[in-house]
Amino acid sequence: MKASSRFAVLALAVLLACALLAPSLAMASGKPIVILPPSSNPFGKTYQEWSDAWWRWAFSIPASENPLFDETGEFAGQNQSGNVYFLAGVFNVSGAAERTITVPRGKALFFPILNAEWDNFCPPLDPQPAPEDLVNVLKSNVSSFIDAVDALECDLDGTQIPNLFDFRVGPGEPFSVTFPDNNIFQAFGCSGVTPGTYAPFVSGGYYVMLAPLRAGNHTLHFTGHTTFMGSDFTLDITYHIFVGAQPQAVKLQAAVSPNPLNPQAKLRFTTAKAGPVRVDLYDLSGRLVRALYESPLVQAGPHELIIDGRTSSGASMASGVYYYRVRTPEGTVLGRFAIVR
């Protein structure tokens, strides 16, 4: 894929409820999903202006910590500011990512489902248009990308968001972008795009703005498909979203009691923030004995699991010393426990 045809496929969540809110178009978990129409001007900007702002945000972040290359959600909070929180898609071969993120309560979320920008820098257009034709060529390429999108689906907490093709935006007017060092273009092999401000860029795609989600946990899943430039690209993105204040960090700890098992024990641990958790049991040789627990999203707070002295196959674990490993967003903790039969 040429870097100049980069298109980000992004996730769905929601915009600040205010006097401009449009009628509810769907319900999720008993709460209305309020979607602002493309004709509105949320926070004083049109959808097209938010599209341009999204690209400025995405290109302002070094590749080493850019949300577009992040498949877990680790860098989702980079360069976020103001009332609107941007969500990013993924630059990878599969077009798939599963992320776990925390979004401050009351933040608006703006995201494209499928979108594109076009420029004359990475790589330069071939053939080169006349200077007076450049902007029209960029607009035509973006328009061709949007036309090639033939499927859009999105659900929030299991509820489908309807009429996504009504949210077409662009192509818009040209805008400028300021790149840092180690920027996305350099990651794509365009070493000549050094830190600085460049123009013109033109963007467009399918974008959505929704009202803020209620505090707590949410799951957003969406797919999109395009046949642009002969490609057959399908996007598959899942976001596990915790809305609320990030709990104060605490040192990850875990303990088994009673130890040795008699005939079972409780493994207790506490997480400081929402995220994926996995717990495995190993024997002294390091062989996996049982995958005790795994979840893509566990709320912050204390947790408790039962160790019943059985392997993954259901057989009884022999007497001896074993290890548990608890992996969370804060890190990994190891500990020992014994079985005496």
C-alpha cells in the first residue's frame, strides 16, 4: 500500500451531550446512543474540520508511540486535549486490532470508520500534476477512496449503529500538517519528510460523533470493507472502553490462601486500572499446568480466583510446588503455592 494512500480505519464511541444533540438513533444497554449528524458543528467545527484535525493529531505523534501502530491501546492517550478525544484505527497487514483503553468521563469521541488523506510527499504523485491542478488531483483521489467503500458496520455494547453511509465527509479543502521526528512518513520509508510543517493535504471518509458514554465498561466493535485500487481490504476492530477516572496507581500484588491448598485455595490480586488480565499456573519445570483465567477487560479493584487443584484437562495436580503468574496492564507478578495430598 502506498503511503500516500494511507487510510485509517477507526473505532466508534461518542460526543458531548449539549443543546446541539441530534435525536437518538439507537439504544445500548438501556441508554440512548446520541449521534450528531454530519450537518452539525460540534464544538464550533464542521465534520470536515474535525476530519482535518484528526489527521493533524495522528501525524503529530512519533511512530514509536503512535496509536495507529498500537494494537493494544497502550498509546491511545497520546496528544489528547480539549473536549474531544480521538480514536485511532490500525496500520497493519491484517486490518485487525483489539484495544483496551480508558477515556475520561464526559469526553467527546470523534473517529473515522474508514478514512483517507492524500498528499504529494510520501511518495510524490506519479505523474506529477501541474501546480494549479494539484489540489484537484488530491481531492479526486480521496473521493475515489470514499467511493470504493462498500460495507460499514458498527455496534456499541451489542447494539448496531444505523445509517453509517449517511456520514460521508469530504473530500475537503487543503490543510497543513506538522510532523515530529520519527514520524509516520519516515516509518513508511519517506526519510525526506523531516520534522516541519507541510501542505497541502486533503482528507475525507466516514466519520461519526456520538455523545459521551456513561461511566463504566463498554465494548465497541466495527468492520469496514473497501476495494480501493483493486485491493480487498477488511477492517475488524474491537475496543474495550472504560469510561471514568483512572484509579490511583498501586503496586500489583497477589497472594494464595490457604497455602498449601486444603483442598483448594483463593488467589487474590488487585488491579489499579481496567484492562486485560491473564492468570496461569505452572509446575517447577515451567510447564503450563492450567490457564486459570483470561479476560480482555477487567475492572480496577480487588479480584479473587479459585485454585481447585486441577489441571486444564481436569486431572488432579500432583503434590508439589507450583507457580502462578498474574499478568495485568500494570505488569506481571509471580508467586508460589504448594499442593499436599
